[in-house]
Amino acid sequence: MLPPDRGRRPPDAGSKKNQAATSAHSHSGMDPALAGAADAIVVLDGPGRIRAWNAAAERLLGISAGKAIGRTFHQLANSPELKSKASGQAAWRGRITVRPSRGARAGQAIVVEASAAPVADTSGQVLVLRDVTAAARLEEELTGLSMLGAVTGGSRPREVIAQDAVERLCRATEATIAIILTATERGYVIEAGHGLTPEFSELVLGLALPDSPLLRALRPVGAVVSADLDHAPLWPEVRGALRELGIERLRLVGLRVHDELSGLIGLGWGPDSTAEMSDGLLLQAAAHVANALENARLVDVLAAEYEEERQLRSRLVVSEERYRTLFEESPEPLLLIGRARQILDANAAATAQFRTTRQDLLGRRADELTMAPIGDRLSRRDVERRQGRTHFHSIGVRPDGTSFPAEITLTRVDIAGEPRSIVLIRDLTTVERLQAELLQAQKMEAMGQLVSGVAHELNNPLAAVIGYSQLISSSKRLPEDMRHEAQLLAQEADRTRRIVQNLLDFARQRPPERHPTGIRALVESVLGLQSYAIAAGQIDVRVSIPPDLPPVEVDRAQMQQVLLNLTLNAIQAIQGTGVPGRIDIRADAVRGDDSRPEDGRDRVRLEIRDTGPGVPRSLRSRLFVPFFTTKEPGTGTGLGLSVSFGIVAAHQGRLWFEEPAGGGSSFVFEIPVTAAAPTDERMPWPAGVPQPMDGRARVDALRHPVRSRDDGRLRPVETRRPRVLVLDDEPAIRAILQKALDVAGMDPVVVADGQEAIERVRRERFDLVMCDHRMAGMYGTEVHDAIAEIRPELARRFVFMSGDVLNPELRAFAVDRHVGLLAKPFDIETVTRAVRQLLAEVELEGAATEPLG
């Protein structure tokens, strides 16, 4: 509370009014102007007796002039400060406390602003006193409010702080009621109150909504609501409840956190109260309360998050212990540097990355740890000075001279008022390796798509080459010398077929069929297959595989192919030197955080090292590129490492080359101990459905006996030439199949497109249909459904010819329709046997359905 004259300047005994009082000091009366002054005026003579005492002095001390004049001031009011002041000619000014010993205010402590001046030509004094008790009390309470947030120390609950604030505000303003409301996620809550009834509190909580008129009025920054009850922005229910409590005047101010309205303080007075408080002081008080409550909230949050370890720690205090913990325990390498770029501190991650000690780093210039040009450093400093943070890439340099690709972030901070920078230097070696592996994988994927297309295009002409070469070599009319050449042609055609099959194996995208497998068993099986080559090359093979090595889930055939490729490369490399050599095969279990921190799974590492001539550095980047080989022509296709790379990648592993310290070559691959389950399990082939017929397979054709219609005895099938409809859009395929089936004793009918095949089926009868899968116009699957609708008996007398019989869509179609698959390129014997087998099975099924005679 401030008195009405709060804004006036302090009393001055040297003013004109006090000088007039000085001239009248010898009279018991007082000039009317001084007698009616707002400040208390007391005139003392030389011995200190009171000679004049105005009305303001009577009100201040509660003693009439008649009882005061003639007495000493110290007889009427006790004031240790006044006793210590010099009397006579000394002038002074200050705040003192007086305690009247008699009168209406006897015993009360009154805080006054006092000034004294000597009376001219006498030894007396004139005292000017102004009552600042209310102002002193207000200042005291404001000081207490400002300390609320500082003295908690994490030991005072939020509700205690809020209630302390309410009581201080009531003492400072003489308010009848007071309330503090704050916003939470569940709505507004009453933090503390004074003079409130339970009914009023419940009413306020029910109406303290974000869209209430009071909260809208307090939303602007600096807003203070000061009004009588009738004009205050309140809900009518609240206004009525306040009137029942005897409240007629209100002062309300918002509580703000980061300039956002988070609550309010409400003060109320009765009709007889004259207490006042300026808007500025009320806003100041609200700021103190909001700060104290926010500090308490932060302490509560920290106590909940960090429990005992961080219990009740204030976020406003920058803890050296917390900084040290965060700095030292950070997994990122951090340096703290000063204004001159000298290193002031380094955490454990930084010392590990730079392979040195903390003492060795301290005092160095940070620029010594990077290879960035000077101009770049200057530009970075400018950016850092303007924005406080900069980010760039450079080359990190260790004290031992080694380097690494680095990503550097500089952040400007102030520590204890001093400008500092925190430097994060992240090693990008692993990141760049992963990016290179990703790029390689993308190249391999693109190459696989290209290879797949090329292989499929080669299958059709290759099938014709294989077929015709077999027909020519088997002709009895061919001279013996030309027969040998024809057989060479057939052998080379078959070699070409194997290359194409390898291409398809490389390009085919299918998940491996994995089973728990021991690495030792795989290695031993591969070495058994290579035993002759190993002995012939005088090669010493040393195997080091721990007995407790965990099994891995792998496709056994695929992983055997990887080991065959790698061991064969090692054997051929040693044989090329012309001297005996050695192959070391070593396997180990590797923890995930040691091998590939970004993966995190335990892995098995297998290394195959040889003592051959090694791989020139210029060729290493092309090792896994398809068709790249350093072998002599005819001894390698250049697909071994490419296929191996793809197989290992499909097992979620990686394959790479290393150069051993003693020379030679070393190929290493890692695969997880527990690989992810395949996402597309292969469907079981149903019983009774012809399996996919590999062109390299030799399927034994069966000539099944059937029951005769006449006597039921088993007799051979009649020798009628079976009619076979052949559909393929490649002329060479049609021609070779027509000739091959004709030689095999069948009646082939060849057509070039699906529509013609459908029309022939409408007009003629056929025993079997051979159909290409992928053709221009109509796909083979469409032709099958159309023919099956016309002649249902042909639905299962159907063979698809395709260069990729493991195509998931084609395979699913064949399983669903119970039809056979024939892989391109095929040889004549495979075709004829497959057709005869299917015809025999169909005839057998038909005969089994007839009753015996």
C-alpha cells in the first residue's frame, strides 16, 4: 500500500517551508502554511525541547501538540537512529524507525523518511518527518516475493511457495481476499488463496475457462485489471459470489512464463479500504510470483525425470557437475576451445578418436586437428560470430599423422561469462564406407536387371543352337570328322548355357532358404570337392574354426557356392605362381558393437587367405563387377565374385577384399548369427504336378502300360502319333521343336501367336500343348486359360517354356493350374522325355478311371 503522496520527493529541511519554520522556532505556535503541511514538522530548541508541533505530527505519532511542546522528542518517541544523529548545527537525512511511548500509537513501529536542518542564529533544529511505513512494508514484501524462487533450494513445495506469495501480497496491500490461479494441462487450478470459501473456490474452478472475459482482458502483455466490482470483466456468478464476501474493488494481473499467460493473481478489498498499489509494482509482484512458481514447477519436473539422481535441481542454476557429466559421458567426440582456438577440454570420446591423451590435446590449437584451408577457417569464424553455429566437412588429423574424413560442428557458448566454442568432430569413415557399399549395391542391382534381360534374350537363340547342334551331331549321315566338330559345337553351346544360367542365378531376386548350419561342415564339404585341385597344386590348407562357433541360418547350397568360388579363386591364384602355396581359412564370432556398430547384431566372420600374387590396387575396385576377371580366357566367366557378393548380401551380410600384411589375397565375409526370416517363403510343389524341368536334367521317360478296353489286360499304348500344339513367337524355337518332336514320333503343329493357337484348338484335337510364357500380344498364362475354357481336358496337358521358371508369378500360376514348367535353354532329349512323361501320366490317369473287365 502506498500513501497518496508516495510519488513526492523526500522531505527536505532546507526547503522554503522549513526555512519559514526556522524563523518561527521561538514561538509556541506555527505558521498556518506549515501547520497544515502534509509532512510532520517538529521544531526543537538548543536543549532538544519541542517548540512547535504541527497537525501532521499529531497524526503521525498519535500525540497532541499540547502534550508534546516543552518535552524532548526522545521522551515522546523511542528512536535509536535519531539518538545517534548529531544535534545542533548538523544537517542529516535518512530513514528511521520511531516507536511512540505514549498516545494513540504507543508501541507501534513507524518507519519515517526524516530530514533535519539547523535553525538560523540558534542551536535548535527543525525535523521534517513523512510516514513511509506502508511503503517500507510493501518493499519488504516485494523483496520477499523476489526471493521466493531463489530460497526454495528444491526443498519447499510449490503450494507452500504459492501460499507464501498470497500472504505477502495481502500484507503488502491490506487485501481482504487473494487468489492465485495457474493453467495446467487439465485446466486452471487454485494454487493458493486467502479469505476464500470452499463454495467460492469451486465456483471459480468451474468458470476459469480460456474464453472467459477476465482471461481475455489479461491476455495482452502488461495488462492490469483495476475496477470496482460492477465494472470488472467477470462472469455474473463470480460477481455475485464476491459481493457476498463483501468485496467491492478488484485488482487482477496475469502471470506469465516466456510471455505466455499461465495464470493470474486476484486481489479484493471491501468498501472501506483505501489501500493502493501502482500497476508497475503489481506487475513486478506478478513477475516475482510467476518466476517462483515456474522455478518450483521446473524443480518438480526435474525431480520426476531424474528421480534421486537429479532430484529437485533447479534448471536456472548451471551445474558444473552436470556439465562435466554430459561432456565426459557423451558418445560424441567433443572439444571445448577458447577465444584463441586453444583446446581447453576434451572428453573421453575425443581422446579415443584422436588416439591420444587428454593432456596431449590440452593447449593445442583446434586448427591443428583439421586440414581445412585458412580462408575456410576465417569464413567459419565469421559465420560462427554472426549466427553462433556452423557446420562443415573437412579432414581430421590425429597427432600421430593419420587422418580421417570428418564432419565438424562449432557451437558458440558462454561459460561463466567467457565466450567459448564446443567443437564436435565426428569420424565419417564408417558413414562413407556404408555409402560406398550402398552405391555398390545399387550398381549391382542395376547390373542384375541388365543381366537378367540379356540372359532371357539369349535363351531363345541358345535353345535353337543347342537343339540343332544335337540334331547334327546325332545324324547318322554325318561324316565322322564332321561329327566330332558337331560335338564340339554342342559342348560349347552347353557351356554357353551354363554361363547364361549363372547370369540368371546372379540376377534372380529371391530370398534364400535358410537353415541353421555349422560353418565347419560347409567348409569341410567344399574342401572335399576341391581335394584333387588342392593336392595337384601342392597347396597346404589350414583351417582354424572354433568348436563353439555359433551356427548361422543360411541357404546351404548358396553358401557352398560362395565358398567354392572363393576357394577356387585361391587355388587358381596359387597355381598361377608355379610354386607350392598355402590357404588359411579362419572363422570367428564377432560381437555386433565391435564389427558393425550401426547393425548391433552378433556375426560370424570367415576369412579365406592365400599366398598367391594378390590383386593389383588398380583392379580392386572392379573385383565384384560382373564379367571382370584376371584369369586366362576360357578359365573364368567373371561372375564368381559377383554372384558371391549377391548371395552374401541376400543373407544380410557383406563380402570384401583385404590385403594381408605378408602379401597374397584375403576375402572376408560376415553374416549375422540370427538372420531375418525370409519374407517370401517358397511354396511347396504339390503332389502330382510336374516339377520345373531344368534343361540340364535328364528325366527318365516312362512308358506306362494301360488296360485294354477288350480284355482288361495290360497292353502298351497304341502307336498313334500324339498331336502336340507348339506355341512360340521365335521362329528358331518353333523350327527346332517341330523337328525334334517329329523325330521323336509325334505329330507337332507349330503356331506363332496365341490367337492362332486358340483357333486351332477350336477346330482340331490335340493331346498336349507346349507354350512360351512371355510373348508379344498374349502371355502364355492368358493362352492357357482360353484353351482350358474351350478344351478342359487340355488344362493339365500343358507345359510352359520359360527362361526363368522360378519367376514367382509363373510358379504360382503353374502350382494353381497343375501344369508343368520347362526351362530354357533346353536340349532335345529333355524336351522329348518331358513330353513323353506328361503324356504317359495323362494316359495312366485316364486308364485308372476305367473299370476292369
